[in-house]
Amino acid sequence: MVISRRLLSDICSHLRKQGKKIIFTNGCFDILHVGHVSYLEEASKLGNVLIVGINSDDSVRRLKGPTRPINTEADRCAVISALKSVDFTVVFDEDTPLELIQELTPHVITKGGDYTVNTIVGAEYILSNGGEVVIIPLVDGKSTSSIIRKVNSDSHC
């Protein structure tokens, strides 16, 4: 379910009162692939509710360049929301999800194996609030960038 930040913040407060463990991850999720699906399935096993923060189109352009995103934020949210492992999706326009993490204060934040605890935005905040930071191994050879490279090389044949 795609939801506003304000409503999601209220829902997280309610979930915490119910004793539910909230997991948060974020990304561009521009072209969904098996690596994303596997990653989100593993993340969902870390607690009761998985929230996925999705970079807005403007945020993706600032981070990845003028040719990205390939898919609009509405399309990316619809696809991520359709996964059974994902409970909520929320769009953020900042370059990092730090403000969103501070608003939601999840119990766990997670990123893929290309990150370390020291490079995960919000890790220090979560750890200082008694939460966990979990790094989930990547699926080898599966990334949006590798898919784009393959499509570009195949189109030049």
C-alpha cells in the first residue's frame, strides 16, 4: 500500500504500541528484478511490518543522473507495493531517507550487501535508539545498472 508520510508516521506509532516490530528499507527500485524481490523477502522476515521508502523521481535524478529513473515514482511504488513481502511504501524527496527514518523510528533498518553499517544512512540514529541495522547479502549479478547496460549493449547489435 502506498501511503503518505504523515499517515504512515501515525500508523507506526500505533504499531509500536501493539508491540509490532517495524522494518524499514529504502531505494530507487527503478527496474524491479529478482535481486530486489529476494532482498525484500529477506527484509520482511526481520519483523512484523516492512516499510519501503522510495526515492521520488527528482531525488533519483539528483542521485543517478538525468536519464533516470526509467520508471516513474508512481509506477515504482505500484510494483513494490504489489509484492507480498511489502506492507507499506512511501515516497521521499530528499537525497537520503534520514528525515523519514527519524519520523518513523523503525526497530530495524536494512540495506543490501553493498553497504556497511558505517555507510547506511540512519544507522547511527537507529542504533542510538536501541534498534538494529541488518545487511542482507546481494544476489550476484543482479542490479538495475547491469540490466540497463545489457539492454544498451543488446540494442547496439
